[in-house]
Amino acid sequence: MVGRRNERRFRCRDLYRWVTPVIMGFLLFLVYSTVMIGYRLHSRSSFDKDNTGSNFIDKDLDWREHQALESVRSLFTKEASINLCCFRSPFVATAQILTNQRLTQVLGVLNATTSTENPLSLESLKKKYHSVVTSSEGNEDKMVPDFGHGTWIGKGSQALNDTPEMLSERSLRHERRVKRADELMNDDTIHKFEKAALARSRSVDSAPLGNYTIWKNEYRRGNNFEDMLRLMQDQIIMARVYSGLAKLTNNLALHEELETQLAKIASEEESSDTDQLQRVLDTIRDMGQILARAKEQLYECKLVTNKLRAMLQAAEEELEYTQTYTTFLTQLASKALPDALHCLTMRLTLEYHLLPLPMRNFPRREKLENPKLYHYALFSDNVLAASVVVNSTVMNAEDPSRHVFHLVTDKLNFGAMSMWFLLNPPGDATIHVQRFEDFSWLNSSYSPVLRQLESAAMKKFYFKTDRSESVESGSENLKYRYPKYISMLNHLRFYIPRIFPKLEKILFLDDDVVVQKDLTPLWSIDLKGKVNGAVETCGVTFHRLDTYVNFSDKHISENFDPKYCAWAYGMNIFDLKEWKKNNITETYHFWQDLNENRTLWKLGTLPPGLITFYKLTLPLQGKWHLLGLGYDKGIDVKKIERSAVIHYNGHMKPWTEMAISKYQPYWTKYINFDHPFIFSCRLFE
């Protein structure tokens, strides 16, 4: 018995220990809620008393007072008091006493704030500012008369303290708004807006899709002849669309009518009558009528869309072919010799063979091997181009007598080249003309280029005459079929020390350059052990070595840096002593042998030059050599005028009809157009 009693006692104690905190927590929560509600109601009453510029003006105060009182009373019903008394604990009794006291205070505050006798009560404030609320209804901004200077009640009854100037601006703005509203509500204004809307609606043709409403509007406006032509071109396109759809749907009558109209337009385009404008207008009208009927019979969005896409694809393919063929013809024209130059060459060759042998020798031959003079190397088969290079150099030289020109050509042009400079010697300068066929050491056993040019594979690559293949290959293959690449004149630059064994320094010039300054200072430049002095052409991402040679080949990738900066041929100063010391010609032969199948680079001399003179080129200042006059139409004139040498590299050579006209005078000013041979061949006529 004692054990059971002790066990029940322990259970009650445990239950008491567990229930007591729960009851205490509930009571504390109830007390806290009661206090907070009373405090907020009291704070609201105090706020209403102190803040006369608050937002109570637009509120329904009776409703809020009623709700607040009902909420507080519901917390303290008799049932709640009974429930509180059910817990026999001293804490419960204490909480009940505190709650009753706080309830009395809250009710007192509420009664005070809602009493009509209290001057700061809600009812008093409502009565006091009833007129203000009434006057501010429906307006965004109104002055509050009792608030004193600078007080403004904005939207939401918020009081803003502003200066008299700002109050005046607001009043003016409000007056303008009222005035504008009155104007908009005026019957005359409404009528005006209605007329404008009707006018806009008339300008928009609301006919269904396919009636070509834009064309009709343009036809009605139709003051510009070019607009009419563009309109007619659009109609031609749609006529072709519907003609194809008519044939597809076996509507042969409409198909025949559309084809007849298209043929009529084609025949009118070839005519040149004076009443062309009226005929265009008539054609547009007739075609519009036919297209309207075609739309009614054939229009279907999917079919028209597919037909237009097919026409667009066909036009793109035709454009691509035309561009390729244009490129083909452009490059072919740039590489062909103009008739006037061919005439000049033939006449000079004839005169040379009629000249007695003793008169074929050039004067001052003793200067040809003097290393103290300024020597130039020029390899060309173009008589007129070579004469411009020599004349421009001599005319801009301070002391022409110290300049020596070594001109090498082929046997076909040797007579014309010699005769020209015999008839037109370069003043006090010295010139000598040679033909490379006279170099006994230059043969296929010594030069890999000559050996490769004589191979059957190379002849097939260069002289294959299948026109369709040439057109389809476009600029890429034709570019490397340039006759200059198969001419040994283009590769003589790698044999300069063998051609001029007694010289120490020489300036190499291409035949498509013009010299505008004295080039004498180039011989005094210290090349610092380098072989070649040239102007670099590399930019941020272009004209690097990897754009010229094939770095997928291990011979290239293992020996060269792909980002090595490229430089330009056309004006190069060579140190022939360093050339021989570094075995430049043998290095060139090594790489040329490896490229027999054109796997390291395509043809030309710049790629082998870049790897042959790799890390043996000294960059020169850009003012010495300006490139791009044969392709770039945007070169600054000031940059051209301050450059020592300008280079017409590209397809638009200055002696062809394709030349860029604004650059041509820099070249033609060194030609004597009154010369009897030039005049008789009608050069540039």
C-alpha cells in the first residue's frame, strides 16, 4: 500500500511538473497579448491627439472604434474568467488581477478618446475638420485653409510643407489641367478628333491580304519615278509567284496571262520612249488588276510562302555563281596586259632589233659594281611600270648621279626594255638591263623552282584550260595561276648575291611602286646583323605567319612561331654580306624542295620569304613603305603624301582600267604622254 501511494505521489508530482509550465506559458501569452492590445489602442489615441496632420481625415472612425471595443471585450467574457479561475494556482490569481486592472485602464482610454466632450477625441476632430474632408474629395491637390502658411494636402491627404512659389506653381498647374479637361470635353474638339481618325483610316487600306494594298497606295501617290520602278519590280516578283502557282494548279489561262504581262514588261524595259513614265503607270495598273484576280483564285499563305522561299534560294545560288564568275574575270583582267602596253612593247622591240649593235650599249658601265654607290634591283617584264619606278626614284633623289639601277627582265621583253631606256635615259643615273636567261648558273639542277616549273604536275596545274572548273574554283585557284608565279622573274629576289656578287647593299623594288622621297638614307640604316630591312604589315590578328604557311605540317609547326609578324616585299634593303653569311639562298632551296607538292604553302614568294628570313628581318618605320593602293580605297591622302614609297599591291594596278582613280595620278605623273610611242599606242584613252 505504501508503495502504491508513493508511486501515485510521484506520478502526480511528474504531472504537476509537466502541466505547470504549460499553464504558465499560456497565462503569460494571454497577459502579453492583452497588454499589447491595450498599449496600441492607447498609442493610437495619443497619436490622434498630438498629430493634427495625420491621415485620419479619409477614414471611417466610427467603424474602427466599434471594432476595437468589440475585439477587447471579446477577450474578457465571463467564460474566459471562469476558465481562468479553474486553474488553482497562485500564478493564475495574480494574472487575473493584473488583467482586470489593465482592462480597466484600456476601457478608460477608449472612453476618453471616443467621448464627445473631450476636445482631442475622435468625434471632436471629425467635427472640426469635416469641412476640410468635404472640400478635398475628388481632387488630387487642395489647399487646407486651417493648416496655415505653406501647407498642402496632396493625394492621400499627405501634408507637404512648400514655399509660396511652389504653391503658386501648383495652383497654375491645376488651373491648366482644368482648362485642358474643359477643352477635351468640348464638342468642337471631339469633332476634330473624329475627323482626324477618319482621315487616318482612309490612308490604311483594309482590304484582305493579297490585294497588295501598299502598292495601291504608292500608285495613288506615285510622284517619284524611282518609286514606280521599285513598285513594278515587286509586282514582277509576285507575278512570277502566281504564274508558278497557276501552272501548278493547272490554271493555264491565268498562267498565260501573267506570262504575257511579264513579257510585255521585259520588252518595255528595253525601249527608251519619252513617255516612259506614263507607260510605267499603265503597266502597274494592268499588273495590279491581274494580280488581284490571281490572289482571289490562287492565294494560299503556305503555297505563296514556299514559292517565295524557293525563288529566294534560287536567287542566292545565282548570286553566288555570279560573284564567283565576277571574281574570276576581275583577276583575269588584272593579270592580263592591256592592249596599249602590248602595243608599246611590240613597237619598242621592233625598234631595238633595227638598232645597230654598237648603239645597244648603256653608258657608265663602270659604276655597275661600285659598292659605294646606291644600287637598286628591279625585276620586271612591264616596260611602262619599270620606267615609272626609275623616273620617280631619279626625280626625287638629291644626287641622281650616285644611283645605279640593275634591271632584269626575260628574253621576250629584253629588247623593249633596253630600247625604252636607251631612248629615255634616267638623267645622270646609271641603268643596266639584263635577261635572266643569260645567267648560266640558273638552271633546273641548281634552282628547285625551275625544276618544279618544268614538272608535268606543275604544268597541268597552271595550264589546265577547263573553263567551268576555273570558274567554280573562283578566286582561290585562279589566284595561284597568276603568270607572275610561274615567271622566274618573281623568284630572282632569292638569288641577288649571285646576280650582283660584288655589291654589299642593295635596295629591292617591285615594279608596281612609286618613289616619292629620296631613298638615300636607307643605305645608312644599321641592320644590326639582320639580312633584310622591311616594313612590317601585321596587325592585332592578321598578317601573321600562320596566315601564309601551313602550321598543320610538322616541318612548319616545329620551327616557326605562328604569331611571327609578317612584313612586305616591294621595298627591301638587303645586306648582302649577312646574306651570304646566313646562307639565305640555300635555306630558300631547302624549304622550296619540301614544298614541291605545295603542302607547306601555295605559290608565290612571300611565304617562302617569311620563313627564309625568319628572325633575320629588321622592322623599318612605316613612312618608308605604304601598301594597299591596289585594293584599299580608304587610304588617307595625307598618309600617301608623306610616304617615301607607295605600293599598288592588289588587283587594281594603276596601268589597268580597274585602277582606283583617285590613286592613279600619283603614278601617271611620271609618264610622258607626249612621247611618240605612248601617244601612238593611245595609252589611257
